[in-house]
Amino acid sequence: MTEHVPRTGSAELMADRLTAIKWADYATGDRNAASRTLLMRAFLRRAALWVEYLGGSERWPFFDIAERIDPSTRADPGLIERLDEFASENVPEFIARRMCRRGRSLGRTT
């Protein structure tokens, strides 16, 4: 196993966080069900606030907020490729892979 070395940009940090998740570890998920429920509730609340601010979204709650704010905002193509490869090999459910890929604009790379 390689040593985890954090990157400096926000997009890279988000990618590091996504790839650190053990997506197929259902036992851990069961043990953390209450915490995950609270996290999802907080995510849905924040997504609703963004939809209210930016206007409606047919893809709510999983829409690309950065793209709605500035469509030219995109993560580095190499980073997107890294996440796509990781998701196709490690993320079991299609919806979860799609959510990871939707973050193609994970943040500015500058």
C-alpha cells in the first residue's frame, strides 16, 4: 500500500477524500448508519439552499453546483481520469459512481 500524501488544491483534496472511502465496506456502513443519515440530511439541506439560491434543478439533489455558478470551472482532466478509474474499480453502485463523476468540477485547480 502506498503512503497517502495530501495534495494542495481543493479539487485534489476532495479526490483524495473520495478515494479514501472503502465504498464496498457494508459492515462499516451498517455500524455508522446513524452518522451517515445525519450527513445525508446535512447534504440535502445544503443542496436545497443552493437550488434556492441558483434556481431550480431537475437533477436535485445531485447536481453540479460549481457548474451552475461558473460553467467554465473544471478540475484538471488528469484528476477526473483518476476519479473515473477509481470509481469504476471500487464503487459498486452505479448511482454512487455517477455522484463521484458529477463532481467533475470539484473546484478550481488554480
